[in-house]
Amino acid sequence: MNILAIEPYYSGSHRAFLKGLMENSEHNIIPVKLDYRRWKWRMHGDSVKLAEMSGQVAEEIDLLLVSSMTNLPAFLALTNPRFAFTPKVMIMHENQLTQPMPEGEERDLTYCYINYLSMLSADKLLFTTNHHLNELLGALPEFLDHFPDDKHYNTVDQIRDKSLVMYPGLNLSVFDKQPDIRGQNKRPAIVWNQRWQFDRNPTMFFKVLNRLNDIDLEFDLILAGDTQHKKPEEFERAWKRFGDQITHFGYVENVENYSKLLHSGDIVVSTATHEFFCVAIMEAIYCGCHPLVPNRLHYPELIPSNLHKPLLHAPVLYDTEDDLFKYLKDILTGKTKPLPKSSLQNINKHLDWSQMIGRYDSLFNSLKETKIVATF
């Protein structure tokens, strides 16, 4: 079948997902994509451009696949009647109702409303985790309270009924060629491989590292991850304090070099205040880095319960900053040991595209046979 994939924000996890789908699906995935710049304009007005680009696609489309950055009602109106009775699936990489806001910046409900109308316009919503879905459903009533008249609370049930949790496929097999080299480390290597942004809470990460450094514990740092956004000042201060301990600093474009870094790391840490799904942490775990990740986010559902606090090895989930400090200190002093790579790979090897693509293709096949009827 021919699937038209609309992606206004072709970057990061959006790009990785679409590339993985195109490379692995049995279906013909036809991408219509724009780059990541000016995300608000991508949601607000780029349906005009996307509609024009879609008009150049000659194939008959069996299914419409759009990302959560798409203004779906506007796109459908501008392409009407072409996709009026085509099944429509929205991939919920994120949502604007619970997306964290920088300090001092208020949430613009315009983009929440675009998300809301788009979710109502889709036939199926695919969420990255149960945590993400439940968080969105919990936020919807408060969002609807802003409406000046009828609150339309019934639409929460409509969105719930069309929602499904489908973990993103990951391109983990690309890391299989690189052998482990962490055994060559003179000091344990702590990895940061996420975006350098406020919602990943680098303040807490470096605060804990400073505490470890203050008691003369030895470790090296691998500071990788997406740096295309404005860098938090914590990274520059870290460069001055930990310069001789930092073995890498900055984004890695080359997959082989990135894989080598992950296979040289001992521990990967997330101090995120909020995440919808962190591909970077999953990649580091697969490469053998012992994770220390927040218990309050989606990690408890992604990591088997028997590994949350294993008897003979270091814990994986932490609740407070003091917990993270203690768990890191215990690993660095040898009081506890990281989980072996074999155990770590069992956490997420089922998320490789080779394992996940069958679920996606089966879903797409089932939706092709669905008769589209009006919701209201």
C-alpha cells in the first residue's frame, strides 16, 4: 500500500522514526517533509506548503501518516477532497499540552488547540509510551476548562478510544559492529548523550557531578548529544571544571564515532524533568551503559521490574538527587557493579526495527480496511 508520511519537523526523533519506517516497512512510504526550523510556524502555517508538496504526489494514497507537529485539519481542508475518506494516523512524538516550557515563558494555547483539533481529526493516535498517553489524557480536562462555553469533555473519551501505545522502532543494529572498549578506561566514564536543553535538567546533572568531585571521586565524562539549540551555561562551566576529565564534548554526526563513544561509556545518566521517549538513553543502554534514570517518568514501563533494583548490581531507577548521588558514588567506589551488557540489551532489543516493523505494518494493513465515518 502507498502511505503518505507528512512531517513538518524533520529532525531528531521525528527524522529517526520516518527514516526507520521507510527503510524497514513492506509498504511504500512516500515522505513529504520540511526541516526543523521555526517549529511554531511549522505547526501554525506550513500546511499550505505541505498541501502543495502533496499535490505533486501522483500515487493513489491508501493511508495518511502525520506527525504531531502537523496541523491536520488545515492540511485536510487544503487538500480536500483527496484524503476525505483516507485513514489518518497521527504519530504522537510529543504534545503541546504537556511539553515543558522554559522558565519565564507562558504556554501558548494556540498550539495546544492545533494539537487538540488534529487529534480529533485523526482516526488513530499512536503514543510513544503509556506514560505519555496518560499524561495527555490527564491534561486535557484542564485545557478544556479554558473554553468560554461548552467544555466538550466528551472529546477526552473520543481521544482515549482512538489512542494506542506503540513504542518507536529504534535502529539499534547499527551499534552491533562496534566492540566494547570500556574495559580500557582508566576511570569510569559517565555519559550524557541527550539534547543540551533545559528540560533535560543539566543543572541537576552537573550539581551531582560537582558533589562527587568534591569528595575526590574519579571519573571521566562523555558529553555528547544534540547541541543545535542554545547551550545551557552549565556545559561551559563544566568544561572549565572538568576539562581534563572530559573525553568528548559536543554533537557527533558520524554513527560509527557515536557508537564508539557509547561502547566506551560505563554509566548513562538522565536527569530530565520531562521526556516523551528518549531514544538516546535507549541507545546507550543497548551499547552497555548502565542507566541511572528518573523513576517518575516513562522508564519504569520500559525497563523490566526485576532490573529496577537488582540484588547483585546497581539500581537503575532513582527518585531524588540524593539517590542519584548515592547510586553514582556506590558505582564509582566499587560498592555496587553496573549491570552486564547482556542484561542491558534485554531491556530494549525488542525495540529494534527488525522486531517492531511487523507491528506497524500490521496496524497499517488493518486500517486500510477501515471505513472512515464522521466522528460527530
